[in-house]
Amino acid sequence: MVGQVDFTYEMAADSAGMPLAVSIFADCLDMRAIMHEDVQSAGLTVREVGSLDELLAGDVRALGELTLVDCPRPDVASMAALARLDSRVANAGAKLIVSTSVSGLDDVFCACAESGAQILVDPNRGERVIALGRMLAEVPNLRLRELSETDRLALLRLTEQVGKIAERLDRMDTGSWAQDAERDEDDSAFRFKSPVDSYCAPGMERQPQVIEAPQRKAKAPLPSASLVRKIIAARQLRTRFFDGEFFADPAWDMLLDLTAARVEHARVSVTSLCIASGVPPTTALRWIGQMTEAGLFDRIEDETDRRRAFVCLSDKAAEGMARYFRELDREAKVLV
């Protein structure tokens, strides 16, 4: 068994009466052996084991419901193989996990555009098995029966927090307008009516009062990039005096970084965003995936170089950040 990670799965047999299977691809023989052992320790069946060259050559017969790939130093050939695999997995409705290095992250992120692959950066064996369990839990006909309580709570916390962030941004988008309308009504609630409004002399027709429908105010602008960068620097300053783990808030740190980039008209790579998150790359990638699913981040392909892709704020998130900063007064901005 790998470390102290203990997974037990209940497999629902497929039409052939066989459990769900996993395919493994890695150029390093030792890595293939480790991944094979991890899969078997989880009680799963290994369907295919091969190299990335075999993927590129099209020598793969049938993929499993889940495919594990190790691609630490992607080159042109391995990128082509990974892109082809990503498309094939997406079309089959299967799952894909790719492990790579920090230097290969941007390339792998770009190649995995269709399948919703989970990307791991320099993972240990425990992290790989946790990723295996997380992805398999999403495969049809498979139910995760037992997961360590710590990992279960961590996954629930991640999902719940991203959901709350999305709800807050939604409220900022709609709630501010409602509050503005209420304030307008309150301002006019105790105004005195003029005698002309309340009384008409005999023989005089009272002119109908034209009430204009309220119009939504213009969208709030995003704050200046310099202000956001100062906030980021102030947040990072805490790590000089305290353990950074006490202040880990990757969702907010990434929202701030992408807000500044949007104002600066700068493009942010996935590697750069992982650094801005202040947490390990694999953890940051999970957050990026959750934030994208929540409609807060968008993936943008490079129009001039298809080997690159970037992450940016969605319009929904940008509106929420603009309204958030509008609600802050000048003193609060300094203290954030």
C-alpha cells in the first residue's frame, strides 16, 4: 500500500462482467512500475501499459475508463501524443490524469484542452493515489466506498468554498443593484409634495405625472492595477513573519492576480497563476479547475501559438470584483 492512503472501491461490473480498468503510459520504466503498483493497490485492473511513443504511433488498442500518464519533460512528440490522447479520452467520456514537472506545466495544460484532465505537478505516490480516487469517483458505475476522513473533508471544503465564492460574486452582481434601488426609494420616501402636486384648482386639469422607470447604473470599473498589486504585496508580507500555511487562500489570491492582469491587459499562464496562489502547484491546479467549473475563470487559447493557453477572469468574476472594490471606501482599501 502507498503510504497511509487507504482506498477501497466497490466496482460495478460492465457489460463483460469485468471491473473498470486503467491504462498507464510513461517513458520511464521505473515510473511505469510504480504507477502499475499504485493502481493494483487500489484494487483496479490494469488494461494497457506503454510508452508515450506508443501513444504517438497509435499502437494503443483500447483505453481503460481512466488513463494515467507521466510526462515530466514534454517535447513536440509527447505533446502531440498527449493532445491526441486528450481528445480520445474526451470522446470516450473517460478520465485522464497527467503528472508533469513545473517546467512542463504550461505545455501539458495546453495539450489537455478537452478531457478535463487532472494535472499533477511532481506528485508523490500518495498524491497520485488520491487523484486516482477523486477521478474514479466521477466515473459512471463506480462508487467510492471508503476514503480517509481527512481527504474527504479536504475535498468537501474545496468544493464548498468555491461554491460560496461564486454565490458571493453573484450577490455582488445582483445585490448591489437591488440595494441601489432601495436607497433611491428611501431617499424619496419622506420628500414633501408641493401644493401643486397635491391640489388642483377647479377647472384645471392636472397634468399626469410621468414616472420614469429606474435604469440600471453603469457597471463599476475595476480598480487600478497598482492598488491590486499593493494588496497582493501586503498579503505576501505576512509570510515574512508567520508561517504562510496559516494564511493560505488560493482562490482569493488568484482572483486578485487575474484582476490586476485584466486591468493591465496582460495574459497569465497557468504556471504563473499557480505561483500567485501561494500553494503547491497540484493544489493550485485543483482550485483552478474548481474555479473554472464555477464560471469564475476562463481558459483562453493563444491565437498565434496553439501550444500555449492562458487563464483569465470570466466576465462574471470581473463584475463581482469590480463591485467588491466599489463597496470598499478609501480607508478600507488601505487596510485590506
